[in-house]
Amino acid sequence: MQSFRALNFKVAAAGDSYNDTGMIEEADAGFFFRAPRNVADAFPHIPMVETYPDLYDAIAAAGKK
């Protein structure tokens, strides 16, 4: 991720489990995608999306910030 930032890229990440949380939290925009409720509940600050169109919209919106 640091290599992309060195190139002035914004980084978006999505995942569905505990092992994805480091990546999601380090990204400029991070989301849970279809994560189990217990995982999402453990990290309430990470937005949750359920469909591919919603994920696309969330990434697009984050890119405009």
C-alpha cells in the first residue's frame, strides 16, 4: 500500500474477515464486503456493503473526497 501512496494513488480495500481488517484500516477507503455479522460488529467503524453495485458506489464516492 505504501508503494501506491508513493505514487500519489488513493487506495481502497474491501474484505470480509478478521484477517482483512489491517488492510481495510490502512487504506484511504476501506469496507467490509458481505462480512459475517460477528466480524462487522467487532469493527463498527468500518462501513459494510452487501452488493457489488454498493461496493462500486462506495469506492467511487471515496475517490471524490
